[in-house]
Amino acid sequence: ENYKEADLKNYKSVNIEEEQEEVFDFKIPNPDDYKDVLEYRRCQCKHFAEQKEYILNLLEDCSSGKMTNEKFWESFCDIWNNRSDDNNRFRFQGSGVERSCTSSNNWSEITNVLLDIINNHSNDSIDDMDAFVSKSIDSLKESGNRARGAWFSEMLCQFFPERYPVYNDPVDEWIRNIGWKPTPGLSEGQTYIELAIRMRDVVRQNSSFVNNIAEIDHVIWK
């Protein structure tokens, strides 16, 4: 009853499409061509689930100081780099991760952060968990922990395949190729969460073919 329509005589028209927030739009081309690809990634996720308790024990031993950084990386790589039986290999990425991840990295710090997310924040609302993950990545950047990128994001994707993507060179190249640019001025952690939000949209757009972000990641690889 109190509504009064605005005077539009001097209203400047705008291009609505240019003003809208950019949409991360991606449909799987020829989904039938990716059946084997998706089945392989599902097998990887299954194998990770079988190793999950052992991996958590490694994280806890390193975080608590029971295991040195060097021993953790050696023990973790023994199962992560399993190439003797490719069907039981849960690792998502290629060998490029080792350029930034070495035995001298501060694994105690980053395993402590990862366990905090798993143990204390996995039941948070998605917004609260995103906020904590973002702050964690920024904190790891501030301390100079080089494993905060590809390795840390893969661990997030392994433990939370519906929520978080792997962020590495192939994903970064794919983002550039489809023309998506992160919002300027965001921190490293915020940029990662923006990617996660958009990847969740991609899963929804292709929900008849994929179940989670981990599966989309393997389609991107192929």
C-alpha cells in the first residue's frame, strides 16, 4: 500500500548480463565417454576409505610429535605413491606435488591443522567450515608451509569429496581455459573457498553423472 514506483525518466540502463555475478558453468561433454574415468576415481575413493584409519594415525603421530617430519613423509608416501598395484592407488595427483612437498616441510604444523578441521569442524555448517578452512590456508601461507596447496587440498578432497576440490596446476589450467577468474582482492584461502563453491555448482549441474567434486576432478584431468 505504501509502495511508490520509482521515476525512471533519468534512469541509466545497464547490461544485466555484465552486472550479474559470473556463473561457473560446466557441463560434462559426452558423459558416456567418461564412464571408465569415473569408475576409476570411485575405486580410488574406496581405497582411500580402506586406508583412512591408518592415514589418520599417521596424521596424529606427526601432529603430536611422536613421528618426525621426515618419518611422516616417508611413511605417508609409502601408501600415497603406491604404484605397484595401480588399482589400489588412492592418490589423485601426479608426481608434481613433490616439487613443493619434501621431508623437510613442517608436516607437524599442517597435520595439526588438518586434524583440527577433521575432528572439530567437519560437523560445522558449510559456511562455518569454509570460513575455518580459508583461515587455515591463510595461516599456513603466513608461516610459509609449502604443502598448503596441492597436498593440503587433496587431503581436503579425500576426506571431504563433496565439499572441497584439489587445487593444483591441471585444475588451475582448466580454470583459465574456461575463462573463469577469481574475484580480485581475495586471500589465498578465500580464493580456494570460492573455487570450492563453484565446483559444488558444477557437481549440481552434472548430478546425473557425478556424485562429488572428487569425480569432477578426474574428469578435468582427462
